[in-house]
Amino acid sequence: MKHFFIMIAEAFRAARSLQRKGFLLKAQRDGLRVGQGTKFVGSHEFGTEPFLITIGSDCLITDGVRFITHDGAIQVPLIAKGEAFERIYGHKSTFKRITIENNVFIGVSTIIMPGTTLRNNTIVAAGSVVGGTFPENIVIAGNPAKIICTLDQYYEKNRNRVVQPPRSRDERMKFIQTLHDDSIG
Ligand SMILES: CC(C)(COP(=O)(O)OP(=O)(O)OC[C@H]1O[C@@H](n2cnc3c(N)ncnc32)[C@H](O)[C@@H]1OP(=O)(O)O)[C@@H](O)C(=O)NCCC(=O)NCCS
């Protein structure tokens, strides 16, 4: 019975993976531009204007990252001033591009707001809400995301803890369990 449930879980995982691939291909068909070597892990939301999003090369976009290119909040002052044609959200919006340059890592569940530009060699912390334009070679975090250190500072702090586990799931689990506490923390 246990094996049956594990098989079901594996089947759902495979189906979800295909579904995510489909969503990404659809966004690309709708104009999302993605450079060479960029990887997407898990599921993502590219919104209704993927053609306003450019992602460069060698980026890693982790699970649950959401790109937002429009803002229906403008409807509130329009209704307040009697300038809305219809009292329905979504009919009027403002729009801005999102540009992610090369070698950018975006941590899990981050929201990238309209008008964001992230330059080369940027790390975005998990759960950040990112808006505006940032310089190159930095780590940013928080809501709203702010620079927390330079890329060099982050590297110096973490370089001795880097390990490379095997790719297969089981081997990977075994490998990580054998690591010394210094690497895990
Ligand atoms: C941003 C990040 C790279 C920083 O790594 P680090 O420098 O080793 O992290 P530290 O824990 O030493 O934190 C450094 C500072 O940043 C802050 N910080 C770290 N992660 C943060 C986050 N997600 N949001 C807000 N602040 C964060 C810490 O509170 C700390 O602040 P302090 O100096 O005032 O105490 C890491 O925390 C992170 O978010 N990585 C992404 C993880 C992820 O999404 N993995 C997905 C699978 S690959």
C-alpha cells in the first residue's frame, strides 16, 4: 500500500513538472525572452504580459517566483475621481517592463514588481519583494528589497561551505546526510 502512495506521489510530481514546462513554453510563446543557460526550478507566474519580461543568461529562477508587469491599483483613484468608465477592476492598469540581466539568482517565493531592473551578478533573497533598479554584483533582501551586502562579501562568507552533491535524488540525500556540521551549519 505504501508503495502505491509513493508511486502516486511520483506520478503527480512528473505531471506537475510537465505542466510547469508547458506554462513556461506558453509564456515564451507570448513573448517572454530568456537567455542561454537560464534555469527555472518549480513553478512561476509570468502574469498577463510575458512580452514585457526579459531574463538574461545563466540565471536561476527558483520556485514560486512571481513577475508582475501591471498594476490595477490605479482603478481606486479613477473610481474616487469619477474617471472610471466601468467600476470593474482589471479594465484599467499601468504597465512596466521587468529586466533581469545575466547571472541573477532569484530566491523562492520572491515577487518582482513592475519596473524592476536587476543587473548582472545579483542574488535576491528568498521571499523578497523587489522593485526599482539596482546596481551589479550585490545581494538584496526583504520587503521592499534592499542591498544587504556585496557579492564579494557574500562569497567570502560562504565559499568554504560550498559542496556539490550528486544529481540523483537518493544519492543526494545520502551525501548530504554524511556532511560534517561545518558545511550544514
Ligand atoms: C540572501 C541569502 C543568499 C543570504 O545568504 P547569507 O548571507 O549566507 O545569509 P545570512 O543568514 O548570513 O543573512 C545575512 C543577513 O541577511 C538577512 N537575510 C537573509 N536572508 C534573508 C531573507 N530571505 N529576507 C530578508 N533578510 C534576509 C539576515 O537576516 C541577515 O541580516 P543581519 O546581517 O542583519 O543579521 C540567503 O539568505 C537566501 O535567501 N538565499 C536563497 C535561498 C533560496 O531561495 N533557495 C532556493 C533553492 S536554491
